[in-house]
Amino acid sequence: MTFDFPSRHMIEALRSGIPSRAVGRYFSEARAQIMQQIIHDLDSVRDEGVSTGKVISGKYGEGKTHLLNTVFNLAHANNMVVSLVSLSKETPFDKLYHIYKNVVNNTYLPQRIQPGFMQEIEQLTPNSPLSNELLLHTAKQLETDRLYYLLRSYLNSDDQDERYLLQTDLEGDFVPNLQIKQIYRRIFDERVAFSVNFVKSKHYRDYFAFLSQFFLRSGYAGWVLLFDETELTGRLGKKTRLKAYANMADFLFPPKSFASTYSLFAISSSYAEDVIESKHEFENLKELYDDESARPIRHVLQAILDAEQLAPLTKAEVRDVVLRLVDFHGKAYGWSPPVSIDDMLRSMDKGGHLLRTKIRGAIEYLDQLYQYGEVGQSSVKSLDLGNFDEDEMPVLDEVLDYE
């Protein structure tokens, strides 16, 4: 009996319900319409250098994260760098300097299994064409020139401790401005005066812009940023939510300094009703922002309202998924499942309406057939009944009475 371990990994990932890039690679044909739109966007980024963004919405358990993983694989196939970040309490979108560090830690170069790109930074040498291009860009094209002094110091320092310190700054552990000035003066014997005093909460765009330029000038076709669990923004307080929307605008409607970037936000389909309408976001905007400052936030709110929702899979698409599951299960455990696809589909329908639950039910069906030679009562339905639907989840603002 032979086992195919990649297939077993696939089945175990699907059984656990934990999103996997491997699953996204092999189950990528569904949602053809929205994928065609994303493919068109990626082609524009790669071929024309256009920077843009998009919001997709979907119900709980209907494949938002799976779609992000599919886009991840598609971007890598197009020689694009990919960052995949899930928003959380520790990485809220109102504090982009926290997001930046998380982005750096979860950035994957094309065809790399593990995250990381600092090895590419470490290969930069003084006076190389790439280094000179980056120095010229950081000196003149960003909001502040802090990164110019940091990068030039990094390239020319012979002190490993200094280089390590400056590298941690590029990774998101920001070094005090004074320390960068002291390092630069030690190396070049020149006093430093930043054109604009760097404040991480105001000038975080410089770091995203620098990385986008670095990736593009290093020969990659662009940078794709994938943000999952965006609906957690709704649990922030009123002012911090609006700040988060303002930050989202930098990615959905990028400034010119962002080179060949594509940002994709996945959000719950209930966000419009549960947050934008119920918490009166447009009224909050008028209360706290002037017209000019409110404009990008208004565009973000409208983008969320207009976001295309992931439609449930058609019967034909579900059937195709089941056929693939049968094939992978057979390879994973070295057997040929004597299964009736129609019987399997009927069993899956009894397990609940969520796609995730249907897939677990299908795998349990195959497990029982493999272990016992027959299929008994599924346990997936009873387990599913004990879960909260997304609409029933308590909202943190209501619990803590933020507003």
C-alpha cells in the first residue's frame, strides 16, 4: 500500500478547516468570474505598473481565505512578491506601523515556501546599480529622507551591530531618529538634518513605498498584499475605525510612490449592515472629518458596500470539488474509493449550508468508507449546530461599551 503524502497533507488541511496555500493551488477553478477580474488586475500590475486594490466579501465559511490563497499562488506564478496578513487585536489596521512589521514577517518571494526577503537586502553592496537607484529614490521621492540616511549607513557600515540595528528598522522595529543620525555621522563624518522629522504613525507610507520599489527594481513583477479578517475592523472604536479606513485607502487607492502593488481585502458580507449601517459610519465621518480628509474614507466605505460577494458554488462546481476530494483521498491512503458521487452529495447536503462544513462532511464520508467499508451517521451536522454563525457573534464594542 502506497501513500501520497502531498495528497494526505491536502486532506488533513481540508479536514481541519485550516486554510492552506496547497489547497488553493489545487482547488482554484471555482468562482471563475471574480478570479477573472483579479487576473486582469494582476496583469495590469505586472504589464503596465498599475497599482490598485480590491475588496471581496463573503459569508463565514464560504471560502474567502481559500480565494486569497488561490491569488497567492497565482501571483507567485507571475513572479510577484506576496504578503499575506490576517488582521487581529495585535495588528489592527488603524496602526499601520504594526501592520508593516507583520507584513514584513509574512512576505514570500516567488516560489519560496518560507517567508523572508532580508537576504536580498543583505546582498546589496555600495555603489551597485540597484543600491544607487534606491538611494536616489529614498533621497528625493518619499515624504521624508530618513530611509536615505538609513540605507546609505547600512550599505557602508563595517560594524555588524550597526548593520543589524539598521536592518531591524527595515523590518519594523523602528530605531530612534537620533541613533540613525549618530551612525551616519560616525561613518561619513557629516551632520544629518532630516528634510522632515520622521514620525512612524505619520510616515509609515515611506516604508511600504520603499519595499515596493525594492521588489520591482530587484526584478520581480510586483507586490501583492493580501489582508484577511478585515471585518475585525468593526470591533474597533468609532475614531479608530475611521482611522483604519483612512489607512485602507492607501492600499485600495495607492499613492504614486507605491510601485506595482495590488492589495486585496477579504471582509465579511455582513459588514455593511452590521457596521457601516448600524454604527452610522457616514454620519461619524461628517462629525469627525472635514470634506477633504473624509473623501478617501468615503471611497473606502463605498468600496466595501460595492464589494463583490463570493457566490455559493454551483452544483457543478460542488460536484467537481467532490471528484477531486475522492481522488486526493484515494491517493492519500492508497485505495480506490468505491463511492457513489450522488450519494456523497446527498450526505453533504444534510451536514449544513456552509461550504467548509460540506467539505468536512465529504471527508468524513470517505473516512468511514475507508475504515469500516460503509457509511454511518455523520457527526458533522451535530457539531455544526453547536457553532455560532457570524451574524450571532458578539461585537466587542457592545461588550465593552466603547461608544
